[in-house]
Amino acid sequence: MQNSLVLALIAGLLQAVLLMAVSPLLSGLSRVIRARMHCRKGPGVLQEYRDIMKLLTRQEVAPSNCGGVFRVMPFVLLGTMLLVAMTLPLVTQASPMAAGGDVITLLYLFAIFRFFFSLAGLDSGSTFAGIGASRELTLGILVEPILMLGLLVVALIVGSTNIDNISSTLASQQWAAPTATAMALLACGFAVFIEMGKIPFDVAEAEQELQEGPLSEYSGAGLALVKWGLSLKQVVVAGLFLAIFVPFGKADTLTFASILLGTLAFVVKLVLVFVIAAVIENTLARGRFLLTGRVTWMGFGVAALAFMFYLTGL
């Protein structure tokens, strides 16, 4: 029993570290697609790695009146996303850390990520960072209910809030409420698109944007870790969507060949998600933040329809 727990912990840590390692690569891929669609050369696909390595070697300067939250925020961002990454059944049918893969727990971890990200902006004492923090919290209030309701619908359909059970049930059985599941897929896909920091809701690498105001006072290693945490969040939320709604191509057995095929299938699905998201965001114009509420209500309406279809058994 103890050996199995140790192996599960090692597998979860390995999965989380691998996602952390490839997250700058996928962010770089999004930047390359954006540049090509804008008919410019742009940075290379490895530019995110270069930026992070350069920042890690720079001196870190913090505001004189900042508190402890400002200093620990980068580690909280990485820590929460690594915990989520450890619990997702991405490659195999079973989650490496199935006991911790509860939908409610994962939503709280995402909320902790946003809470510390916003609170650090206020803790810095910068007016600009404070404005960005308030906008980040506003976006969370608008988006998180969509994700919560969409995941609640599939959890009710399956009869479990465990990610492992939801993924395996949707992969192996006929959907009990196909219309409700399809609507939940659309609602969660919409929320994931926003959480990945895509236009018109955010520009992830543009610190001059008000939405990224909480980063205005960070520099050096702290800024590198925050940028890494933001890119890791993009991969994790995309992986969460794939683990629940596209749970196909996973390894059925724990043999090397099966795990290798499952890993390749996940990589293909993940790259497709980033490519599709990049293409969609670059066909949209940057919108005013005050109009965000009108757009997100559409996503919440789809999630509410999914819940209504579940109640009617469709």
C-alpha cells in the first residue's frame, strides 16, 4: 500500500514537472502563430525559454512598501498549478493522484491562484497594479461561475465529482445526457479560452495591459516565475478540459508502449487546443474591458442551458 502511494506521488510529480517544462514552448507556439497571422516574423518558438532564463539572471527589485504576499505570490502560482497538474488523468485512464482529483478541490486551487495574483498587485502599493488586480478579480467573478456550472453538470451526469471517474465514464460509456454534456463542453471550452488569457479578454505577454497590471512591479526572478506560472496555467486548464471532455487515446495499461502512445495522443490534443485558441484569438479585435460582462453572460447562459437539459434528462 505504501509503495503504491509512493509510485503514485512520483508519477504525479513527473507529470507536473513535464507540463511545467513544456508550458513555455506552447506559449511560444501561440506567439509564433500570432506573428504569422499578423504577417510579421515575430519571435521564435523558444523565445519564452530565453525570456525566463534571462529574467532568472537579473536582479530582483521590489517596492519598498510591499508585503509578504508580493514576495510569495510567484511560488503560490507555480505551486497551485503543479498540484492541479498532478491530479489530472492526461496520459492514462487513471489519475496519478486520484484521491486529490476532486472538481471542487481543483476549482478552489484555481481560485487561490487568482486571489494571490490579484492580492499581490494590491500589496505592491502601485496604483496601476491595483487597477489591474481589480480587473482580474472582476474577470474571475464573471468566468469562474461558467466553469463551475459546466463541471457541475458533468459531475451530476456521472454521479461523481472525481476527475478520474468523470474522465473514465465519459470515455467508456454512452453519454447519459448527450445534449447537456455537449452544452457543458461548449461552456467549459469558452471558460478555458478566457482562463488561457486570450484576446479579447487578455494579452498574456503584454505587461503594459491593465489586465496584467499586477505584474508591473515584478522584475528579475520573481517576474520569471510569474510568467512561468501563467504559461503553466494555460497548459493546466487546457489539460483539464481534455481530461474531462476529450478523454480518448489514453493508455489502457501501464506498459511502456501504451504509455508512449497515450503521451503522444495527449501531446497532439494539447497542441491542437493551443493552435485553435491562437487562431480564434487572432481573428478577434481587442475589446473594452467594460464589455466583458456582456460577452461572458453568453457563456453562463450556455452553462445554465446545460443544467436545464440535465434536469430534463436530455
